[in-house]
Amino acid sequence: MAVAVSDFCRRAKSPAPAPEVREALALLAEDDDFRVRTLTDAEPEAAPLGPFAVVDILNGTAASLAAQRQACGFYDVARELAHVREEKTPPPAAPAPDVPTFALTPQAATFVDGGDGKPAKKGGKAAKEAAVQERIAPKKRATTDADADEGTEALPPEGADEPTFTRRDLPRPRGRFTRVEAPRSPFLELTRLSGKEVLEGALEAAEHRFALLKHLSQRFNGPRGELTLVDVEGVLKEHGLLDALVEKERRQVLGSYSDQRGASGRVAWSLGLSPPELQRLVSVLGLTEEVEAVRERFRREALSTQHLTHRLDLLGREKYLADLGIQRKFTDALRKEVERLVADELPEATELHGLADALGRKHGAPTELVFRAFERLGLADGLRKRLLASASSSTP
């Protein structure tokens, strides 16, 4: 239940810490759980809405009015007043030691009253039954300091417009399904002088601005909701850190294109980017011409290689050839080359595997690669027919 309310408040632009969520849920009865799930499963009708606004809505307040109360800090003031009144209320004074008290302890009451209004004898049947009931009765756990920090106090009514809540004791959260998001800091902290140190530390671990955005969005809100890339770029420029990030990104992008031999898909995978994000990053950095020059260099290298093993190996890397945009051109050129090489070995071959073996031994290529090339280039069926015809004509 706490997770559902926390997620609803996040979608309603008012994320709250776990203690506040539990404090608000403590104001509802157990019978209201289904009403809470009905509200939190739907999309928020207004924003912002915190956990106490959720309780207010369940008590009959309109969502728009609860959003206005949340925006003006109504629920925060009510919580503070409740804590202040709790601190000012003196605890009940303990009875003076010289004043006699006549209240009986539970053990004494059990001994005096046997259950039928008559005194029970020590060791009697009624006394034994009462002693057994006392031993098996559930014990109330004492309040600890941790419980006090996450206390669930009711909000006292301050006026006619304020909601009236009743207290409900909730068990402590257990298991991985009770985890809620940590509260995020406001964007204003990044614009301050202390925010520059935070950004510098984040820049050391981030390879590019998209990774930096993902890291900062877990800790900070944006000026108008979720943190965006424009917000991050603006605050970096304000602190004079954008140029250093741009230089780092240029080295990362160009180095990745060289390492991945011009394949944009593998470059995006190595940098943890999606293809649209990589394309946007290349455009923002002004590397379009340089990236295209690197890709063109590897295109020419793939098309001009003369070693048969290398060319057969490239034939199996269809995604790489398609990424470079030369798959059809490369396949057509290799098909013509293989047909020319096969023509010299065809008269002496008797079956397709023997032809692939003879061609591989002559040109230093693995037999399996040659045989697969026959299949991928669409030459296998034609070569089988030619071999069968040649064998039939040679038979007397």
C-alpha cells in the first residue's frame, strides 16, 4: 500500500519520503485499503498531490482543492502544528510515592476475582485459567526510537475547513515490495555554488550528457517537474562546465566509431545510448562530417579487401554491412568473385563439399566458410545441378 501511494504521489508531481507516506496511511482504517488502491491505480486528476492530500481526497475533498492545499503548504503546516502541540502537551504526572493507590495489578485482580464475582483461592481452577490466558495473550511491542522517528500521529483539526483524521497503527515495512523512492532535491540546489561540486563529481563518472542526465534525475527534480536534458545543459553552461563535457564527448564518440569500425549500432551500444540519442549527440557536437568520414573509410576497406577469408567472414556479418549501407554492393561483388573462382575448380569436382574443399585449399580459406558462402550467395542449387549434369555426362 505504501508503494502504491508513493508512486501515485510521484506521478502527481509531489514525491514524499517513506515516513511521511506511512504517517498518512496511519490515518486510514484497514477497510479503506481498497479505496486507496482504487485511487492510486488511476491517473492523478490534479497536481501536486502528496500522501496527506490522498487521505484528504478519500475523506471527500475534491482533487482540485486538495491540490491547492498541497501547493500552498497546508498539509505541511498542519503536520507541524500537530508536532508542536504534541511537544507542548505535558505528560501525566506520576503519583506521589507517599500517596497510596488502591488499583489492583492484573495478577492481583485475577487472584481476587475468580470470574464469578467471588474471591478465587490461590491455586484454584479459575486462577489457573486466568494465568494461562495471561501467558498466551499477545504482548504489545514497546515503542523504540526508530518507531518514534517514523511515528504516525493524527492531525488535529484546526478549523472548519481542515480534515479530521483518526490514528491507525501500521506494521513496520518488510520485504522488497515496501521500498519507496528516496526524496529528490530541488533543481535550485544545482544552480548554487555548492551545486558545481556535485556536477563536477557526476561528470567524472558520466561518459556523456545522457548518462549525466540519468544520474542527476535520480537525485534532483527539474524546475518544472522531471529533470530534462535542456535543464542539465543550462546548469552546466552556467557553471562553465559544458565545454569540458563537449570535449570529453567528442573523444568518446570518435574513439568508439574507430573501435567499432564505423558501425553506428555498436557505437550506441558501447556508449549506452539508443540510436536516436547517438544521432542527436553527434549532431549537437558537430561531428556529422567527421563520423561520416570514419564510416566511409571502413566502407572502402570492406569493399577493397582481396583476402578471400576476410571477405567470406564479412559476408556473415550482415548487420555490420547493413549498418555501413554496403550489404547489397558487397554481396554482388563477392558473388561474381566466387563464380569466377568456382569456374576453375568445377570440372574436377564431383560434389559440393568437395568443390568447397578444393576452393578453400587453393585460396587459404576454411572449407566451412566457403560452403556457407555458396548458401548465402544463392549459388548452392545451381552448383549442385551443374555437378550432377557433369557427373551424368561423364558416365558411359
